[in-house]
Amino acid sequence: MTLAEFLAPLGDGSQREQCLAVLYYGLHYRDKKSLTAEEIREELIRARVARASKINVADVLNKSGAMVDSPGAIGSRRVWQLTTSGEKYIRAKLSLPASAPEIEHDVTTLETLATKISEPVVREYILEAIKCLSVGALRAAIVFLWTGAIRTLQQEAFAKHRVNLNSAITKHDPKAHAVSKLEDFAYIRDATALLAFQELGLIDKGEKTTLGEALDLRNRCGHPTNYKPGIKKASSFIEDVVGIVYA
């Protein structure tokens, strides 16, 4: 989500709302805990906010009371950050759900990842995961992200280890379907594929163990049970899968 999109619900909101919203966006979508007044003004200009260049950001923030704090400076420039009350204020103005910064951070992580993926099938799975994550559909987000990740590993194995691929698979499942084209992975259990990928050196033992745990979570989310992962569980899943498969 761009800053312009994030600010859109404010419409012609007050300068205070606009400045505080930039601080909120920087914190939750760009991992920037604080910004200078100059940086806030530049962000508003880039987001095409009307008369942004005329806003006296430092004065606006100085008059924002307990909603902001100034913990220090960068050189001669004071930095500003939102307080808890400031975050609540912006959430109310933008009708955002109860605080879930992990989700916002993970959405940003996946959006950045999607821009780097050229393969259309994998990218579409990542985009589907983003859509689900954005509305709190954590089970679906986990399923879609896993599908994109396992597809990525399949493509890499098929491209780099085609000669030894079937022997690595049948070592762990003697009755496995032969893989002569990428689509044949549809007949190979993901658990077997992970063992084969470790055999081929595509992932190491620790990565295989972590991805195996991620697969277990994916299966709990993909089958009709009462299990519902929490935000931290989903966030941990995303961190592990993205960190291993797309690092």
C-alpha cells in the first residue's frame, strides 16, 4: 500500500491528521520509528497532498500534545514519533482495526517480495496471500504463501537438479510418481519433496526442519478443523518461509 492510498480515507483532513498519519505509516509500513519534520513534509508532497509544501510540520506536531513525542535529534533536526494515544487517534480517524502491527509489517514484507518475483504463478500466490492477510484471513494467507513457496522450491529443484531429482524423491518414497515436468510435482507430497530438496542440497537440515513445521501449520490451516492461528503464529510462519525460500 502506498502512502497516497493510506492517506486517501482522510480526504481533506486536518494538517495534524495528515502529519500523524505519515508517522503511523512510517512506523508500521516502513519500520521507521521516527521521522523529522522535513521527512514528513517530503512524504506528504510525494503523496500529492494539497498544499503540503506550505505545512509547518514542526509547529503542527508541537501542538499535537500527548499524541507525539520527540525522543532526540538527527544532527540539528528533531525527530518525532507517535505515542500510544497518537496511534489510537489515527486508527480511529482511518477506521483501522484493533492494533495488529505484525500484520501490517507482514503485508509490507510480502508486498516487497511480490515486486521481486517475476514468475507469474508464484507472484499470484503471494498477492493472494497479501489480500487474505490484509483482511485478517490468516488461515488462507498461510495456505497461499506456502503454495507459492513450495512452487518456488519445485522450480529451483527442477531447473538445477533435474538429473538427480527423481532418485532423491524415490529414496524417500519408492512409489512416487516420476517428475518429468514441473506439473508432475502435483503428485509428490510436500513432505517428501522437502526431504528430496534436502537430499539435493537445496535446503539444509535446519531449514528442512523449519519448513516441515511450517508445512504442519499449513496443513492445520488447510483442512476443515477448528484450528485458528493467532497473529504471532502467522507472523512467525511468514518470517520463516520468506527467510528460507526467498532470502
